[in-house]
Amino acid sequence: MTTVPATPSSSALRAARRRDQRVYTRSHPMLFALLAAARRRTVTRVGGAVLVHGAEPYRQALTRIPLDRTAAGTTGGAARELSAGGTLFDQEGTGHRATRRAVAAALGAAGVERLRPVWQDVLVRRLSPLAGGRDVDLVPVARELAGATVCALLGIAGDPEAIAEAAAGAAAAAVRDHLPGPRPPGAARVAAAAAAGLESLLTPAGRPGPGADTALRAMLAVAAVNTTVAALPRATAWCADAGFWDQAADDRLRPALVDELLRVTAPSPLLPRVAAADAQLDGCPVRAGDRLILVARHAARAHDRLPDARHPAPPAVAQLVFGAGAHACPGARLARAQLEDTLAALASHRPTVVRARVDRGSALPGWRSLTVRAADAPRSPENR
């Protein structure tokens, strides 16, 4: 007889949302208070910045407005300042398209299947203590999983955890150096040193020092590590708090649950961009040079539409957490596969969250530690 997964209660869903909101309110409280106050309008101008919240204006900003890919305060600008340039995030024209095609090919269906055994091995080994009643902190698990995947993707024999730590540090330093307002003393120097440290770990033995190729490797590592470490523990907390483990164990519902959890966690909640030409977004004039704050979290309805694997958001909305058009993230397939395998590995344990601590210094909203324990598992002596 087929078991129908239970429908989570409204109180459980609200509890899951309250916990997840802590990663915003405790890590970037001022920024997200501003965004929450402005989200009633799909597009809002605040001085020289245009905040874009609505799904359609967000899509139009990425597909119809020319963007300055090297401007200060954007992902591409940070990439160019912190490296030799020539990365996927700051290239223009044919160079951007060629690099994007190469990255997309490496992260396509065949590439993901080639990488899958790497993270599955990490999951089997790092989650096995749950069966013995021991607690597991999922943040180090996600960090090793991400680092091992990056090593396999780039074909390097580095220490996965060291590379993941360096990628997290480089991203956090870059964010501190590019947030609006006065920069902390020495922020640019710290950011440059963090990027150089990461690039040194990613330079294959026998090759010359860091250059454009290594810069691209570094930016791929930064993107892969930080989104993975942000997404996997947050999605697990949602499952534990909302009671989604029946759905996670169901092969038919799990893919939709993955899409919904990625939508509501929105691992990269903001996309900072700069307009390169005059335009309009939902009646709001945009001038060349205006900073565009594209709020992926709001465009994907993460703030007001709870996850529902049985009635998921339309794909065109859910996909917005990965961008749109030529600016869509080429790692979307990889992110979905990693989360699906993580939920499948955890589902038999039906873990609950026993401790959670927000990471106040990370580039992306997330947990510094998220400790889980298998439901109904025998308590080990170390947990008594």
C-alpha cells in the first residue's frame, strides 16, 4: 500500500518560517528591514538606487536592460577588483558567452552525474553518526560537500574544507568591502588578501601564478561554496520544523519539494547590478549608472508564499532565485541535485533541530551551525 505523505500543519509552517527569518534579521538586520519596508511596490527608487521586488520587473531588469558588468558594488566589479579579471561575472560580449557556455557544459546533466558520487560519498560518511544517535552539525557537512565538489569540478587535489573556508572568507570580505555606506578601515586590503589566498589554493601544481583562468576558478568556487553552505542547512531546518520528511522520502514529491525549498530560502537573496543605459521598470525611470538592487527573494515570492510541493509556484517564478535569461545561474541543476540527494539521505532519519546559530559574518544569510538529531534514535553517551 502506498503511503500518502502528511500535509504539514499551518503552525509547523509558521514555526519553520520564523526560524528561517532569523538568518536575515540577525545577520543583515538594517538591510533587510529596508527591503521589507519597500517591498509593497514592485519597483522603488531610493536616491540613486532602484529596488526591484516584482517578478516581472526583476526578469526585465536581467533580460532587457544593458548592465554594466564591471561597476563598483556589483558581482562583476568585485571579481575584477579582487582578481586579474576575465571571470564569468565581469566579462562582456563574446568572452562572456564563451565562458558561460563552457561553465554550462561542465554543469550540465552529464557533468552533474559525473560529480554526484563525490557529494554522495560525503553525505554517507558525514551523516552516518545519526544512525547511532549522535548529533550532526550540518554546516561542516555542507562545507565539505561544497569543497569536494569544487575540487572535482576544477580537477584539483586540494583540501576540500580548506578551499571551502577560503571561499567563504573571500566572499565575506568582498561583501563587507562593497556594502553601501562607509567601508571599514582596511576592508579593501582584507578582501584582496582573502581572494589571493583562495586563488593560491586553486592554482594547479606546475602552473604559473594566478591569472584570468585562476580568477575564474576562484569565482566559481566562491559561488558554489557560499550558495551550498547557505542553502543545504536552511532547507534541512525547513524540513525538520515544517514536517516535510514524508515528502522528502517520496521520490515523486521530492523534486518539487527541492524547487520550493530553494525558492523560499533564496540562497542569493539580492543581485546587485548597475544599469548601463536609460530604461523603465514598471513605470519607474532607470538612468544609466543607477544601482539596481534586484531582490530575488521577493521576486520569487519567498516572503509571502509558503513552500508547497503539492501545489508549487510556477516554474517561471521559482526559477527567479537563479536569475533569468543570459544572467541565469549555470549551477542551478547542480544545486537542485545536491539538495535532492541531501534530503533523500536525511529523510530516513527524520532529524530534528537541536541547536542553531546564525552566521553574522557570512556573505549570504545562513547558519553558522545547525545541529540535528535523528528522531527516535537511541541517545549516544556523548549526547546525554
